[in-house]
Amino acid sequence: MKIQFLDAASPSSARLVVRFVNQDAVPADLEPVLAEGAKLSRFAGKTGQVFDGFVERGGATVRAVLAGIGGPDAADRSAAIERAAAAVTARFLTSGEEAIAFDLTGAGFSAEDAVAALTGAELRSWTWTKYRTTLKDEQKVSLTSLDLVGAPEGTEALWAVEKGVAEGVAFTRELVTEPANTIYPESFVERCQARMEGSGLVIRVLDDAEMAVLGMGALLGVAQGSVRPARLLIMEWNGGAEGDKPVAFVGKGVTFDTGGISLKQPGGMEDMKWDMGGAGAVAGAMLALAKRKAKANVVGLCGLVENMPDGNAQRPGDVVTTMSGQTVEVINTDAEGRLVMCDVLTYAQQTYDPVRILDVATLTGAILISLAHEYAGLFTNDDDLAADLDAAGNASGDKVWRMPMGAAYDKQLDSAIADMKNVGTRFGGSIAAAQYLLRFIDKGRPWAHLDIAGMAWADKPGATWGKGATGYGVRLLDRLIRDTAEG
């Protein structure tokens, strides 16, 4: 949305005016008809509650809105404000109103609170109607601008930073939403190059021939059944001290996953366009870091392939040699993400020697059985990194839940003819996948794996997103860098 900052409401400002209200504290200066209407509607100012009505102010008809932000002493006031602003935005997104004003006069907001309101509105206003050609007028997005009235000092400067994170979330949603005939390995790279031009990110791309020279047999084995060539996208942000080792983010980018020869059931297969949600999150996070000029060195790597059941596709029982030199017996070609990730993890460590390495992947359906759509699964070899990610998840709203790992699960991967299999038993599937990835992590290197299969896409709207791509992971990774890698 177009956002402008105003000292006071004016005749040219929006007629849709929002006031944020603490729980059980409806403003005493409300017009009687509004106050009575709020009471009859049982509006109490609880977080996310919205009430609106029409009143006459200064000779003009105004659509006055009350948005509840919960108790004034809430543990996370900014999160409540963000949720309230998102709820208001969702309500009026297709209402016919073109502009909305958040009137913060006398609200007691800090600059951080004001930015939380802007963030909620910006995130919830994102829609993707590129392919919708027959929408009725009442279905089209009308709300395109926001006036922030009476914002406290420092809000504009803070928003200039924070809007970069919102842009990163939006970019991730765009990548995840696009269909697989539009976003495939080559076009994913091209979309990132176009979007990141001038951002300060250094972008490098390896093609399948270059990856073959490096010995990435696992990644290329997945890609060999597709007419779409594989790509490794590398995005470097050097905002920290020169010579400091970076934090590395690795994203799974299976732009469409049929399961390969181990073909998936047709029901729901169309959803597999978002099996690149991890790569999308990494790309969005790197854009966010660049946009807000993060004072840290970070590298993002996306392994990009398409998994198809062509006559040239790898077969169950094939053995591939990874970049690490370890061999893998491919039991199930639908366990392809870990084959892609292991080679990129090896490349990231050998090339950048990162202080920490995190991978993000829509890796297993099993994680949904464990955590549904409430948390991403967190697997790690480092307690400090686990604590940092948990704190970042709570602060950003991209929540994580630590899952167990151990030798007993690792034994599931033992193979009779290779160093390992790519799957274990049907029990503990998400844990076995994490144990597989751990085999490619250098001893002593802090590593975390985020299984986001339940979080990248939503079948119903959430607090700050509509149905579809959520943009999960961008804010989590950004918060982790803020809290642990920036001075």
C-alpha cells in the first residue's frame, strides 16, 4: 500500500478512520451513536475485534472504526497492535474504500507500536490476482493507501527500515504463489535477479554442468527426470565487518514435486508448486536483510530443481554420490528434498565456512502430523542455536518447536549397499530426514534444520495473511540475524 505520514487528519485524508482501543476502554470522546453501537455489538477492545459505523464530522460522512488491541499491559503489545491493524485491513480490503487512516492521536503509541500497525496492514493487504480475469467489482481489492495520522517521533525512520522486511515477506509469497509453469529453476533465478537488482546483494548462479564438476550427484539425480535444468542460486550480503565469516541460509527449491518415479497420489498434487517454500523464504530473507542494510555477513543458497517422472528419472534403488563423497541409496524418489539439500549444505560449508548454518525446507508431510499448522519443526545439534531460534520465533511470530534427534533414529538410514538410505521407516519420518541432513554437517559446526511443510501455505486466512502463501520464515531469519549477528 501507499503510505503517507500526516500530523493531523485533513479533508483530503481518508474517510475510513481507525482508532486503536485498549480492552474495556472505549474512548470517552466517541460520538454517542458510535459508543452505543459498540456496546450493542459487544465490542470490548479484545485483540483483533473490529467495530465500525458512519458518523458526521465537519460536514463530511466518516466511516469510523474501532480496532481492539487487548489489555494495555499485554506481554507483547506490538504483536497485538499488528494483529489489530491486520484485522482492520482484511475487513476493508475489498469494501470499496480506497484509503484508510490510522489515527494515533492520543493513543499513547511508541514509534515501535506505530510501525507494528503499519506492518500488520502491509502484510495483510498483500494479494495475488495476476491470473484472475473475471473478478466482480466487489471481489477486487480497493484499499490501496494508508494515512498514518499523529505518529510519534521516529516512526518514519523506523518504518524506512522495517518496510524492507515486509517487502521480503511479499517477495516470498509471490514466489510461492506462482504456478510451476511460471516459476521453475531458471525463472526463479531470473525473478530474484530482477527483484534484487540494485539492492547490494551479490548474486552468483551455478548451472547443472558446473554442479556436475563439483560432484553434486544427489541434487542432479533429482533433476535428471525434468526438462528444466537445475540451478544453484547464491546471494551474498556483506553488511558486517570485512573478513567475518557469514551465517549461511540454505533453502529447498523443488519448484514442482511429482514424487518422481515414486509418484504421488493425484489428489492435492497441485499444491506441490510450493515445495520451493524454503528457497522462497531464504530469497525473501536475503532481500529483507539487504533492504534494511543489515550489519551482518549472510549468504543465502537455494538448490533449485524440478522432480519429474521422465524416462530419464532416477529409480528407486539407484545409488548416487554426493558432493561430500558419501553415497546414498535412493529408496524413495519422493524423498527428494534431502537429496537436494545435502549437496547445497556441503557446498555452503566448503565455500563459506559459516559460523552457523540453517536450512529451511518443506521437507516432510510427517511434520504436519506432529505439529499441524502451528509451528515449524526445529532440529539442531546446538542448544544455543535452538534457544536463539526459539526466541526469534516468539519475537517474529514465525514460531518453531524443537524436535528430538538421536542415534536411535539415525540407524533407520543404514543401507546394505551404500553409506546410507534416503528414507527410514514410516515412524518418525521428519526426524529421520533431519538425521539424514546432519550426516552432511561438519563436526562441531552449529546447524539447524527448519521443516516448514506445515507453515509455507495456508488453506485459510491467518492473522497477517490471506489464504495461500504465508511468507513464513522471512521474519524468523531476519530476527535471528538482528538478535545474534548484528552489533
